[in-house]
Amino acid sequence: MHIGVDVTLVAGTQKTSLVTCTARGPHPPPKLSWEMDSPGESFGTVEVTDSSGDQEGPVTTISQLIGVPSRDLDQKEVRCVVRHPTLEQDMVLSYTIHVHYPPQTVKIIPTHDGYECIADGNPKPAKYTWTRQGQALASVGVGVKGNRLYLSFTPELNGPYSCEATNPYGTASRTLTLYADNAGSGTAILLGTLITIAAVAAVAVTLTFLCQSTKRNGQQKTLKELTRKLLYRNSAFSSV
């Protein structure tokens, strides 16, 4: 008994063999059927029996589960049920479907010293590229290690930063816009808004971070005042 695939499944729109189950035994031929935990999915089967021309010898039954390989099928379990008079009970062979697909969702998460870029995809992206306004990053105040971006929150580094995640099947990106103002002294407060934009193979989001000084003209600003200012800026942006 065997269950598996002969080729790597890649997400697409055409039906293909998702998994093959093979059973060999004496006559009569083994009967094969499929069970799965994917309600709403449309599957078909193709079954072939091969006795190698010997009606008295062993016979092999091969059944293929047919469907469209999609991202949603990745990591789904299917079961091949083998029935034969020589078996005291049905034999069940389980298999987890693996579908390869390009990155589709990219997230940029703030850290204490910069940002971390995380993306989906199968296999997971092995290459992350950070750019600023489509150009190489500055050599001062900015650093990259793997999927992490390290930078100083200074006005000189203001602008859009994009993270591009790549695996063998494609690329997806996301962009954040950094705004830092250190005209006064004090500790900066990091606030954010989300703006949806189009990206390669995915819906991306621009993160606009407003980093405001907590002091102006020697007077301490309250978090309430900063929040009110942020809401005003968001309102003005939305009305454009």
C-alpha cells in the first residue's frame, strides 16, 4: 500500500492529480475510495486496475484524487480507504497535501529598534529586500539583517520604506511611511494609521508612522494632545 505524489503541486487554476493511492493484492482487485476534510471543494477520481495479464496473480489498483491545487488546500489531510476481502477491516492511509504558492500577505511589525517583515508562502520566503523610495537604503542610521530593518527615528530618514518578500514562485511587498520630528526635546511617541494600496500578488498596506516630540517650547505635551493632533491629520488626509 502506498499514498503520495509524483510531482510538486503548485497553486494554479487547472485540475491535476493531487495525490495517488496504490494498493496491491490478490483477486478480486482492491477497492479504493477517498475521504477528506474539505467541504465545498470539488474533487474527482481516476482509478486504474492492472493485473499484468495474470488473472491468478496479484492485482494492483491505482486511484488518483483530482482537483485544482490552491493555497486553501495546502496542509489539508486526505485519506485513502482500501477495501479487500482479505482485510479484517478497512485500511486507511492518510496524507497531507502540500501546495506551493508565492507570497500573498506581507506584514511589517514594529520592534524596539526598527521593523520586522513577515510573509506567507510555501516555501516560506528566503529572501527579503528593503528599499527606500525604490532606492538602496542610506548607509548611515539604517541597517538590515535578514527580514529586519534597523533605523534611527530622525527626520533625515523620513519617507517610504518597502519590504519585498520572495520565494521561488513569486514576490509580494508592503510599504510603510516613516515621519519623525525631533524639533523639540523629549521622548518620541510612535503612532500609526493603515492605508490600503495595491502590491505585487497581494493587497498591501502602507503604515504611516507619526513620531511626534513630547515637548515644544519647553512645555510637556500630554498624550491626549498628541492623539488629538494625529486624528486631525488623519481627517485631513482622508478628505483629500
